[in-house]
Amino acid sequence: MKIDVFGAIFLDRYIYEEGGNTQIVESIGGSGLSIALGLHLLGHNVKFYGNIGHDDRKIKIFNLLKKNYFQVDNISIKSGVTGLFTAKNDKVTMVERGVNAELLTINVEELRNEYAVVTTELNKSSLQRILSYNWEKIFLDVGPRPHILEDIILPDNVIKIGNAKEDEKSPCHIVKLGPNGAKWGNTLVAGNNISLPYTIGAGDLFDTILIDSILKEKDRRTALNLAVGYAEECCKIKGGFKFNKLKGKMDLKTH
């Protein structure tokens, strides 16, 4: 499948303090980039569009992406700073948007016009422009800033994904319910109802598995079951982008 993904790029920094010891874990971040890399690792033909600064954070992120043979040709290098997301003991302490707030550079002639994935991490003007293009289907994660959708008219081919709070502000087709599972219309899949320790990043993995399942024409219940199962397993692992860490625990091919 040809998928064009549009979203933010962050260097994620996780600080864990346990028993007098401090551990710092860094990884690639941003919902858009995390979903794009996950779909790439699942075998899809992915192009990712995002902004990154000309700084040390860019070097770290590009090194991590190149280790996974991820194409960076459509990432625009801007003169400002790369976004930085910081969390301490799984609680967000700082979000520095950096150049994610700027317009995306998009060469319309390079778009494949098949499937698009987009998040509200983007500059609003960029989001509106992307939604105006001709796509077979658009997957829109309404997080983390659902308020920017208030006066945007969405095309009919959009599937909106969000958590329960985001669904209240901008009603979604698919709703992530945390430990209670997820729902898609009248189809509800229960979760394990357990409060797990490392929840940051679980929503991005949910989206990745869900989109992969939909593109592989799985039915709603199967798609939700897979997405909920992987997201729950993700919450047992420290750090941000956890796709590679799950490979040894679960079959991430999803068939």
C-alpha cells in the first residue's frame, strides 16, 4: 500500500526515577512520525512529510530512522529547533513544538493520492491543505489538538480516530478507551481494565496496527482486537517508540 503520512517530528526524552536511580531514554517521537515508521516496518510503502530543525536533535533522529531504512527525503530541514517532548515517570513535563509549528513543504506532484495519514500536530493551514487533496481514504488522528478542527469541513472519506476526551470535542469514528479497550460505531472491544505503567506512545501504536488492519481489509472487531492488544503490551515497556521492542513479544506482521 502507498501511504503518505503528514505529522510532527519530536525527539522524545523519557526520565525514570526509581529507588534513587535515574534513567534517561531517548527515541524518535511525534505521532505522525511514529505511525509512519511503524507502517514502514509493517511493509507498507510510506512517504513521510514533516519539519525538523538543523540541530543535534535532528542528527539523533535521522540516525535512528536510517537504522530502520526509513526514507527521509520528504522531511524538510528548517532553520529553527527540532521539537522536544519530555516526560518524567510517564507524566508529560514539557512539549516544545519547535519547527512543527511551521508550514509543511509539500510537492503536490510527488503525492500518490492513495492513502493519507494526518494528525492535528500540524500547522492548521498545512492540515487544511492536505485534506483538500484527492485521496482514496484519509486517516485523521484528532489528537493532540482537536480544537483546530472546529471550523474545518472534512471530506467524506475521512476516518477520525481519537481518545475519549478528543471524541467529546470532535466526534470520532474510532475511539480509544484506554484500559477499557476501543470502539468503532456499535463494535466495542474490551480492554484488560488494568492500569499499566508506561502509557505514552500506546495511542500511536494503536493507530499503526489499526490502519494496517483496515488496509488489509480485516473486519472491525478483528482490527480493534489487534490494535488494543498491541497497545496494552506497549504499556508494559519503557520509552516512546516501542515497535521494535515488541517484535520479540508478539507477531507484528499481523498477517
